[in-house]
Amino acid sequence: MINSCKTLIIRFLVAALLPVLLAHTLSASPFDPRFLITVDELCDDGDLALSIPLMRVRLDDSTAIALRAEHVLKTGEYGFAQSEIVLRPLATTLAPYDRDSLVWRKPNGDKAILRKSANKPLADLPGEARKFLDSFKNYQAYESTNGSNVTAWLADDSPAQGLVWSEGIAFCYDDGVLAWFILPSGNKVLVKSDGAMIREMRMGDEPLFSFEQITGTEARISAGTQHLVIRYDGSRIVEITRLPATKLASFNYGSDGLFAAATFGARQRHYAWAETKRPLPANILFVHSRHLQSVDDKRFNYIVTDDSITMSVYISDTLQKSTSLRIHYGTIVSIRETKPK
């Protein structure tokens, strides 16, 4: 869960952003690289930045997956923004994007576009992954273009069959869904999926992770001795409990389908949203019909310049303390904090 601090926490979420010496607390987050900047609980597109750690799924002595719940805004019926809590990382796919590229939906929820490449198979591919690749009659290689060092191969005769090599892990896809992967240690993890959704992971006969839909309103997640119960109202998550009886979080939604309140242990947060006035530069801010207006007593006011490349965000609270940020082409160029006299 996002920490509450007396001073404003600025989180830079892009690895390419150069370190800047600021009189603020800085922390890197691997969980939400969708947006350039998170200000306390605010994403730079007006969404709510909320990430709740749930459990760690241990795969072997050197590798573990951090399971978490996140808030995202999605466009619902009639084009209106709707709040949704999603579980990550529980879904992954590999599929053609256009004639010259693939889209890889990574297990952590991010998406990567890979372009055609003349690269040959890497010598350090694990033996079983190399055999899988050699089973393709013909294949096309692809590479990431953003410096993330991801390589993929897609079978020419079966475009739903492919291999992705990323950070020492070989991900093998069959019918477009993850079938198994090999860790840097050489251990092989078998995967059962329901479409893009990962339902089970095991190493040999040892179960590592399972996601089981118990009823239409309840699901159970297990990893070793850890067990979570997820409760739904329709398709929306309303409660997450760690068994036997520790409630991690509960969520309340307004009649408009947007987040209204959330409870984390004994702490409750309240959220208010405002209508997005069109037109606004979707490439910088406000890609949805609603945007976050306040969290408890903290209010957000956004000003976008006419050239659509510079944005100012003003954050204020009931103590009359305020912080202003100026963002140019997605990079913070100034931060100013004022306190009541």
C-alpha cells in the first residue's frame, strides 16, 4: 500500500529519468511504469496510483513474484471511466501486433512492442528453450526498441507459438498463452492458464501457486502456506482477506462506478473525482472521462498550457500547505512547496 508520510513523496517511475537532487523523498517503484510520475496517490493521467502488496510467490531460492492489487481506470459502457482493482501479475500473452511487430503482455501487466529483427537465437538460451525454438519450422526474430533488452521469436507456421527471452528468463507460449518458463537457475515452471489468466504454477509435482474460483463472488489464491480470499461484487473486487482472518483491504464504489473509499486495516481513505473537460492532450494528461480530484483533505488542481507539452499540478490540503510541480514533455522541471505563514 502507498505509504503515508508527513512530507510529499515524489516517485519517479521511469528508469530512463536521470537522478535529480531534490529535498523530497525519492523511491523507485517497479510496479507501475505506465506513467512518468506519481505524486503521492496521483498518476500523471489523473488516475489513482494505488498498489497493495498481497503475497510473495517463491519460485526457487533466487526468484520470487510479488503479487499485488492495483487500482486502474478503465473505459466502461457509454465511454465513462470506471474504477477497477486488478491483480498483478496474473496474466500474460504474446501475439502479433501488426505486420512488423509483436505485442508482449508481460506477467507483471506491462506491455512491450517488439519489432522485427535479423537476430539469430542467443547462445545462452537454456537447452530446453532452445529445443522448443528449434521445433519451429521457421521463425521470425523480434527485439524491443526501448533498450529493455527483450528478444522474441514467433513461429511462421503458427503465429500463436513463440518464445520470449527477457532478463535471463525464457517464456514459452503455445496458442498465445504461457505454457512454461525457465528461470535463471535453470528450473522449469509449468503453467496452467485460462486464456491470458494464469491459474496455476508448479515445479514438477510441487505446487507453487494456484488461483481457484470458489463461487461466482469468491476466489482463493494459494502460494505455499499463504492463502488469500478475494471477494467480488459483480466483476469488481470489494474485499481481500489473508486467511485465517486478516482483512487486508476493502473497497467501496460510488453509483458512478468510481472508487469512493478504501479501508486498509484500521485506516480509511476517501476519494473524489471530477469530470474531464474536453479537449485535453491525451498524450500528457486525462485520457479518461473522469480524473482524481482529491484524496481525503488533499486536493489536486491541474493546468495544461496551450502548447499541450507543459503541465502544472497544484496539491493543497486543509492546513493550507501546497506543492506545485511543473512538467515539461513528461519530465519534472521544477518543484515548489509552500507552507502556511
